[in-house]
Amino acid sequence: LGAACQMRRPNIIEFLLGQGETLDISAACVLGLADKVTAFLDADPTLLNKGNKKAHNKHPLNFAEGQPKVTALLKARGAK
């Protein structure tokens, strides 16, 4: 899942989720799921600027590229 997120491959992410992989904030960012990103951040605000160890420590804002709603949400919460 981390590699698919890093490469921003929504089709692969969706396939992996369909095979039982667990949605994380990185995948939610790539898929543009603002409601899920909000839920992840509400549950654990430290995720905002925390790197994903499965994807070369990239932060949620990196994964939100091309997803304006998610990008705005992350920036509004102080993402760097």
C-alpha cells in the first residue's frame, strides 16, 4: 500500500483495499477522501506532519497532490 501511495496509483490502492488492506491516511489522501482524512486527524492529530514509514517517510501533504480539497484541509490544520 505504501508503494502505491508513493506512486499515487489510486487503481492499485483501491485493488489492495478490496483485497483486505487497511485504509490509512496516506491512501485516503491519494484517493481524495477528505472525510476519512478528517477522521484520521481527529483521532490522531500527530498524523498531520508524520511521515509514512512504508512510503519513504512522506507526509500526508505529499500524498494529497492533485486533491485540492484534501490539500486545503491539511494546510488549514497546519500541514508543512
